[in-house]
Amino acid sequence: MALLLVMLPSVTSHAKAFYERKTITLIVATKPGGGYDFYGRLMARFMEKYLPGSTVIVKNVPGAGHIIGTNEMHHSKPNGLTFATFNRGLFLMQAAGHLRGSNLI
């Protein structure tokens, strides 16, 4: 997320034109009010600032230890208008075989 915030000011005019008049969804895989929610809303504020003309909606999708929100991100249209923030440990759990029965990626 920090890398995104650092690189966002250098977005080219082509990228700005792509996001103009579009709605961006930022999925936060926790309930409102926690740390992930805070960082998601902070990122949304900066995305709207550096992508003028766009609207960023923060969508909280809690449950199953971030798995439900991660699945929603995975099953969204691959059009560049959906981003997500979730626990990066999910991928390690999947690699370790702890998420065999889930629909996680």
C-alpha cells in the first residue's frame, strides 16, 4: 500500500484519463473501524486526489478471516476498477495447505 501511495503522484495522463468519470471500488476485508479500514479509507482519499474526476467507494466485506473479501476481489471484473486490502498472510496459509476447502484464489 505504501508503494502505491508513493507511485500514485507519478500516474501518467493516460491513466488519469482512464479513471476520469469512473467509479473505483476499494474492498476492505474487515468491518469498519479497524486498522485495515483506516488504511483503505486513507488510500481512497489519495486515489481521488491524484485521479481527479474519479469516485472511490470503500466497500467493507468482513468475514472468515479476510477470505470473503479476498474472494470478492478475485471474482470481480478484471477491468482495473477494483482494488482490495486484506491480510497478506492468507497466501501463506494457502501455500501451507491450511485453506484447502475454501474458495480462496
